[in-house]
Amino acid sequence: MCKWRLTQGASAVAHLPSSSSSGCCLLVLLFWMSALALPCHEPGRDMLLPKGTNSSSASASSSSAASPASAGRHVRSYNHLRGDLHWRKLYSYNKFFLRIGQDGKVSGTKSHDCPYSILVITSVETGVVAVKSINSNFYLAMNKHGKVYGSRVFNNDCKLKERIEENGYNTYASYSWKNNGRPMFVALNGKGATKKGNKTRRKNTTAHFLPMAVEPQIDLFY
């Protein structure tokens, strides 16, 4: 457009009447001065520019709006039902099978055929499991006082942190409760009775169990 203005100006000068050379020169000079004084118009210069937007935040907001997870999914109450199921017997370092009887009492037995020592270990979350007796339907649990017992329903007492120790045995510590900042472990003493969690330590072999695989028996569900 700048070039267009200058070209139009030159064409107009060519058609001016030539009354005198000095007058013509003066008119040409004034015309050129006025033409050069006009601002050069650029397309879009006078248009209002849209407000700047952060592309990353815009895309993030659009993706979060499109994603149903960002709106908050319904959290299932039965997280213990998720994950892998493992049929096991927990064989203690001092040669007892952990059992949960029909009355919910947790103890150790020397019998290889005790039906209450058949357990299903379910992954609740990373490193946390739930242990349940198949035949008595009680969960292995520990309350805030360190007492080990069988719970008919799954609750926070039933969440156990499973860890493989250096000797290859597993330990099961309460996920929800500690004693003066120390973890409390499921343990069986030399007579097969449970120990209070506040009297256990990770290195104490009474808290060490070896998971032994058990062949699932489908008829136990009927």
C-alpha cells in the first residue's frame, strides 16, 4: 500500500497544468511532502489483536475437561478385592502353620492338613496385602494395641505390609498402626501362640513366614 500511494501521487502530478515552471515545482514539492507525511498502512495493523493464551495451559485445561478421571472417579470401597489372588500357607520360621479358626482365633498348628491354615493373600496396593482364611472366612488383623485376631469384615486392621527379608522369609507388619513409631509384626512364639505386635521386631525370626503355594480347590467355594 505504501507503493500504491506513491504511484498514485506521481500520476496526479503528471496531469497538473503547467502554468509556470516555478509554480509547478512548488506544487510538486508540496505534494510530495504531504504524500511522504502520510502514514504507511499495513494490513491488520489497526485490528485488535486477541489476548494471548498459554498454549500449554489451554491444552491442559481442554484435556482435563475431556478426561473423566480429572472430574473425580468414584473410588471403590472394596479395594482388597482387586489385584492378584495367591493361595498359600504361611509357614513360620519356628515350624508352625498360621491358622485362623472358626472362632476367629489366630494361632499356629503343626498339622499339614489343617483346613484353616489355607489362606488367600490378596494385593491391596503396592506392598500391602490382605490375608484371609478360606475355610473360616476371617481376615488376619492387628489392632492398634498390637493384638492379632481374626476379623469377619475387611477394615484398616486387616491391611498388612508384606516384605521379603534377607533370609528369604516374609514379614507382615500392620499398615495402619505402629508402637512408638516402630512397626508391629504378626508373630508366633515357640508354642504357636500369637505375640503382641509391640513385642516384635523385624529381625526376630518369630515374625518370619515362608509362603507355601497351595493348589486351589474350587469345591471350597460351594
